[in-house]
Amino acid sequence: MPRLLLGLLLLGAGTALADAGDDQPPPFAVTGDDPMSLTVAHHFTTRAEARVRITQMLEYWGRRFSVKSEWRGYRAYCSGRMFGVDFRAHFDVLDDKVTAKATNPGMLLRGSAYSYVEKKLKKYLHPDYAEP
């Protein structure tokens, strides 16, 4: 819980911090045939709280899969290789939900990839979830 509080303090230090980099061009665009899109609701009182949770998820992916991520305001860009599949994605943290858009891994892996990301988003956006 202390990490969550520290993250909230850092993010709440001012909107300038949270919105830093909004005027920079995105590092990449999610392109390709039929990109995957996903939306998961959250029940936090602020976007900053949800942003902390997505940051925790991306840090986990960084440790587990060496996925690289970068925030631009309330949009996180990430890219790398998970389970042997290269991907690019971005997550938008909105007032009541998080949306994701990612490259399509192909017909055979699309369902598994969608389920995995949905499961992780629901886990990290659950109000009772705490980092170990």
C-alpha cells in the first residue's frame, strides 16, 4: 500500500507532472490489420489512481518480459515481446475506464492475447488489489 500512496502523491503533485509530454509526438502508432481494442471499467475517484495501477502492471511486464513503456500524459505506450509474440500497444486512462489498443497477433493467438490483457487489467484495476 505505501507504493500506491507514494505514486498518488507523485501524480497528484500537479497536473503539469501528469500531463508532461503531451505536446511530444507519440513514440509509435498501433498499426496493422484489425488492431485489438479493449475497454475495462475502473471505480477509482481520480484518473491518477487508475494511472498508478496501470503503471504497476507495466512495471510487472517490464520485469517479466522486458516490455518497454513510456507515459505521455494519461496514455501509456508499450512495446516488446510477450510469450514469443512482438507487439505494440497503448493504454488510455480515462475518468471511469481504461482503453487499450494493440497490434493483432494473428488469428490463432488473438483470443489468448485479448483474454490475458483483459485479465491483467481487471486484476490491477480492482480496488482491493495490492502489490506483493
